[in-house]
Amino acid sequence: MKVIIAGGGGGVGSSVAFNLLIGPGDHEVVLLDHRREMVLSHVMDLEQVLEQGATGRIRGGDEEDVPQADVLVLTAAAPLTVNESRMVYLDANARILASVADLLPAQWGGLLLVVANPVDPLCTWVQRRASLDRRRVLGYTVNDSLRLRTGIGKALGVDPGRVEAWAIGEHGDLAVPLLDRVRLDGARIELSDTQRAQIADFTGGWYTRHVALDSGRSSTWTSGLGVARMVGAIDRSGPDAVWPASVMLAGEYDIEGVSLSVPVSLGPGGAERIHEWELTGEQHEALQAGAAFVRAAAEGIVTVPREPSRW
């Protein structure tokens, strides 16, 4: 499988490459970035990872590689700033995403995996712009569920790896935590009001606490591993599992024409199955609110002209 990482010179992109090489599967990993020296630096470094028993191949690439991608991962994004919402990056990241998507030919048979934020409006917008099959445009939203599991683990005083929990909907403040589906060691559990408040405080403030550090970096390691595992699920070299991913909905959950994070089964066709879990009335209303927010954001993206490639 040929995996092209647009933004491969950055922290998340290089982390995706590293995790693909040390994970299962045999991937040709191609790093694409306008910072050529960063690509060369990572390639020189990752070649030595291969010498230590990793599998696959690693090289730098250019725009001519893009149409040949089986999976095109978009990690390139505007520089991180101290802020309170991922929405500040919407227009800048739409331009970056367009510069890659506009290289794709009609009837392209690959999958586009968007990691840049705000992921739901970007997925909604680019699926329309590129006229791609809706199930072949996926947004990386796993981190919401991972942070929810960490928050639950802290509230319960247990290892978060023992927790199964899901957050769906908009990747941001309007995410919908499914606290009635929480499992500990495989068994359903009930959370107290106090525990729910602790969890909401942890998950609701995670993003602003992290960017307030002004470190200039995002969730490099978490996203790198998560994206690589999603690619493994797509090419079926990884475990078969249900994943949260942003995908364009066409009536599922009573939502039409908006990309939101929902549980999906992944495979070579992308989101090969969209699972419609039963929601409470409150959860359904929250999901609808997220859809309305994403729709307005996607429709508000400034017109992005088709320009010469930056890659």
C-alpha cells in the first residue's frame, strides 16, 4: 500500500510515518512537504529505523506521487497558536487541503484521511470540492474517544486502557460523549454525577490546556499512532475494529450532507460500514447541534481558487 503523507516534514506527519514502519503491514511511505530539508532529514533518520527491523519503504516525494496514493494522509496545517478553538485554522487549512486535493484526478480510487483541524468542516468541504465518494473521505477523530477514556480512568482511579468509551459528533466543544456505553474490563458500568462532572472537566478543558502551553506542537504521538492504526485497519494488516471517524452522512442519524465523527468499520473501501447506534434523546439533539455547527462552518469557508501546487 502506498501511503502519501502531505505534511510529512512536520511532527504529526513524521510520527505517522514512524508508526507505519514499525507496525504491521508493508507500506511504501512517501513524505510530501514544501520544506524539502525536513523531508530529507526524516527520510535519513527513518532509513535507520528500517535497519532495526521495521518493514516497508520510506522516501520523499513530490506532487506527481499524489494521484498514485492508495491512502493520502493530510497532516499539513497552519502553525499552531494559543487559542480556544480549532476553528481559527479553518480558512488557512482549507487552502492547504485544496492544494493537495486539487492534484487528484477524476475517479481517483484512493482514500483521503484528513488529520488537520477543524476536521469535520474540512471533510465536508473537500468531499464536495473534489467530488470524492463520501466513504473515501475520512477525518481523524480518535483522540476525542481516547481523551474521554483517560478522563474516565482518572475519575475511576483505574488504568484508562481498561476503559472502553466513545465520543462522537463534532471534533471539538460539541463532541457527544456516550457515557451510557462505558465499559470497564468489558462490563457496562454506571458513572456517578460527580464522576461525570470530573470527566467533563478533563475532556472539556484538554484542548485549551494543551495549546496554552504554547509548545508549538499538537498531539504528535497520539495522532501518529492513531492514524497508523487506522491505515492498518484500512488495508486489513491491523486488527478488525470499530473506529470513530468523521465521514459524510447521507441520512444516518437523521443527518444529511455533513461530515461528523461516527462509529465505522474500515477497509479498502474506506468507511465500509457506518454503524447507527441507538442514542438517547439528549444525545441525538447534541449530535444535531454539532451537525448544524459543522454545516455553517463548511459553508462559510472562503472561496479557494485552484492555484499552482505548493508541493
